[in-house]
Amino acid sequence: MGIGFVIIFWAIIGSIVLASYLLLSHLGKKSSRALLVKKVLVAFVAAVVIPIALWFVINFARGSFPSHVFESSFAFAPTSDVVELEGEKSTFGDSGSTYLRFRANKQTFERITGLRFVEIDEKRFRSQSTAALKSAPSYWRPFEGEALHFYEAYKFDESFAFSNAVLSYDESSYVVHFYWIGID
């Protein structure tokens, strides 16, 4: 289901609720029942909309905490050797993306790459990260450094129809750059 469909669906629902409210407001001048139904409608909408809005705000905010982004990406919390951790995750509608940059020892790096990553050449990495570079945060510079190794994982996040992740590793400075994109 595309984001356009979702927006149209909720716009129709919102229009029906608004029209019902306006009709009940007009009828409420003559009928106490209509006034009561209007109050129930307002209470119901508040009871549904407020928790959903809070859920969206909390999930959006969690995407700006690098340690949470790390854990949600690799299924384990950052270990003590993970330093200089920077990252962000954004999900909207039917797509999402993640950027991470950090330093980690070889053992942690191998734990991450054991999650379905395969080593690829620089040319393939560049082609897979072209879109990432266009909107990358300032800290995401995967081609800086020496002795770079490049990795890729297809279907990295099973909750998306298409999901691809790329990762670069500078073994001289232990710097890891990770990018993930998911699309339904």
C-alpha cells in the first residue's frame, strides 16, 4: 500500500468525522441527543488520536538516539568498544533509512557482518550507496580512510519488501559506516 493511498484514506476518514461533527453541532442546537453524540464523538476521537500521535512522536524521537538506532539495526546494544557513535533513523509511510558511523573493534565488526553481510568491491559499494551520499549527514563519509572493506546485505530488514544495507570498514582506524534503506 503506497503512502498516497494511506493519505487519501485518512483524509476521507477525517472528512467524514469533521462532517459528522459539524452536522451534530448544527443538530445540537435543537436536540440534546445530538449534543450528547457530539460529545461522545469528540471523546472517541481524542481517545484514539492522542495515543496514536504519541506513538508516532515517540518512534520518531527514538530514531535520533544513535544507541537505539544501533540496537535496532544490529539486534544488540552497542558494546563498550563502540565509540564515537553517530546515527539517525527515519521511517515515513512505506520507506525508511538509517545512517550510522562509529568506531568498533574487529570482534564487534565481525559480529555485525555475521548478520548476512557479504564482502563486495568498492565499485559495487559506490553504486549501492549513490542515493545515500546525496542526503547523507555530515558525519557519514565512507570513503575517507585507508584499508577500506565494503559489505552488502540484501533483505536486511524483513519487514520491508525491498531492504538493502551497505557497510564500509576502515581496519586501520576501526571506523564503520553503515547505511540501510527499506521500501515497501
